[in-house]
Amino acid sequence: MTDPSRASDRTETTITTSYTAPGAPTAVFETTIEELETSLHRRDFRFEPGPDGRIIEDGFDVGRVTVWEPGELIVLEWRGASWEPDEVTELALTFDPFEDGTQVTVEHRGWGRLIDDPTDLVGWCAGELVAPLFESTAPKTFGDWLTDRQARTPAGEHARETYSEPLYHYPAFHLLLDELELSPDDHLLEIGCGGGAFLERALDHGCHAAAIDHSREMVEVARRTNRKAVDEGQLRVQEADAAALPFDDDTFTCAMMTKVLGLLPDPVAALEELHRVLEPGGRIVIEGSDPELRGTVAAPEPLASRLAFYESEDLEKIARDAGFEEVAVVRRTLEPYAETVGVLEAHRSLFEYRARVLQARKA
């Protein structure tokens, strides 16, 4: 319980941090807003940017924009305590030209008035500001962030461009299309669709399809890449978890995933969900996570340390544990497909290994 006698001891502080980023202030401003919107969404906040913008947590307006000057300044009226809604502080982000880039300064003015003891304020700053900075720049957390950013939950302009036209994924796409043998009667499900490039090719076979990805940005890119099919009802793309698919039982005739299996925290749970949503007789075709790729340009560090790699017997066990009865792992060479899709000759050696492809059917 708060001690009322300590109210006179309450103090406040100004929290200030800054960093420099390449690019002009206008570009850095736009990227910062985009990244904040994505990051806050992952933390269960809703950020509505703009002159009348706000930041919402659990239905409570934590921040309200009072100044919005693109490329220069954002100021928010900040209410950090839903139990004391009249307690208001001010949070400002400024964007100033600095040498060849932009200096971004974040300043939170008047923080700490609800903390009774000045030493507790120091404790909060050390524990909630300084320690997380140490953690986020240390190997484990930083490596996790890089892996998420590039593979597990792709985000940012570079990821959007890469997954819109993933040339080095195309050989596997064509291999899986050959293995699936899609027809207009099929209803396909893709797990981890990225930017929707595989779907674009699969839909040329006349089938219907649905797809999920747990990156909101990738869902948006996949929908944009396949806008016509989405608008015409041939394709649905949703943000979802592979272990909790938002589809009814016995919905799909086939399902696939590529570059995904090694990233799944529980592959058996994901394949159990695939088994559930497949019709009887439905089939899966999944590109494995091949040990031969560990430490190559396809799976460098820090990604390699955070991927699971599977031998053929591992893949078979995962599928059988998930309820599939007709299970096989075939080995296929990707090099001919690399030539077909236009991978530079100097890079085709990356595709010489015999990739594992898991095939299974629901009884």
C-alpha cells in the first residue's frame, strides 16, 4: 500500500535518449512511425498515427498526439497510470539533421511523480530503461531480434522487398508445385506465406487457396501481391499462428510450407493442425529444414543457432506423431529449378544438395 506520508517526497525526472540514423529527417520520420506501429502492435498496443493520433492499451488512451510535424516533431500527452487518469506527462520525438543523417531524440518530461521514494525512481530507471538496453544489445536478445526481423516475423522495408520477389526461394517453390500437382479442384493451404510469391504461382493452376503468416506486414504484402485473387474470393490471407489455425475441420485438399519448418517452436502441434483442417485423403508437401544448410548463406548465424534442422527420420516422426499415416521423405535436387528461375550460374552451386521433402496424407 502507498504511504500517504511519503507524498511530499515524490519527485519527477526527464528521460532523454537519442540515436542517429542514416537518411533525411522526412524519411527517418516515416520509417520510425511505421516501425513503431508494428512494434507496438506486437506488444498489444494500438497506435493510430497522425495529427489526431493516439496510443491505446487495453482500451485506455495512454497517449494523445498534441503536435504532429512530419519530419520534425511529435509530441504526445501521456497518461501512464489508468488508475490516476489525471496524471499527465509529455513525450516528444524530435528529428534533426545531423551530419549525413538524422538525430532522433526521445524525451519524456515529468516522469516519476507517482513513485513515492526517489530511490524507487532510480530503481525504475535502472531496471526498466538501462537493463533492457543492455539486454537488447547483448548476443542472445540481439540475435533473436535479427532472426525475427529476417525470418521468423519479417518486418521492415527490406523484408517487404525481399519477400515480394524471393528469387532464391523460387527453386523450392517450383519443386513443391511439381510435388503437389495442383488442379482446379484443389483447396490449398500455405503456412508461412511470406510475401505471397508461392501463392501467385500456385493460383495459376486454377485452385482456391488460403494462407497464414504471423507477420502482419507479410500478410499485407501477400494480399497486395495477389490482390485480384483476394478480391475475387479465390484466396484468403490471414494473420495467424501455425499451431492455432483459424479454419474449420476438413477444409483443405492439400497444404504446404517452405522455409518454415525449422522456425516452428512445436512442429508436431503445427502438423496436428494441418491434419485437422485437411479433408480425408488430403496431402501435405513440406520442404524440410536440411542439416546441410547449417552455416551456409541459406542459414548463417545468428539464424543457424535458432533453427531446428531435421534428418529424414526426424521428419517422418514429426508427421506420424501429428496423426499422419502415409508418410514418406523424398530427396530432390534443386539445381535444375535454380537454372529455370534465373539464379545466376555462379550461385547455382547453393542448390546442388538433395533437399528433403516431407510428403504425407491424411487417412
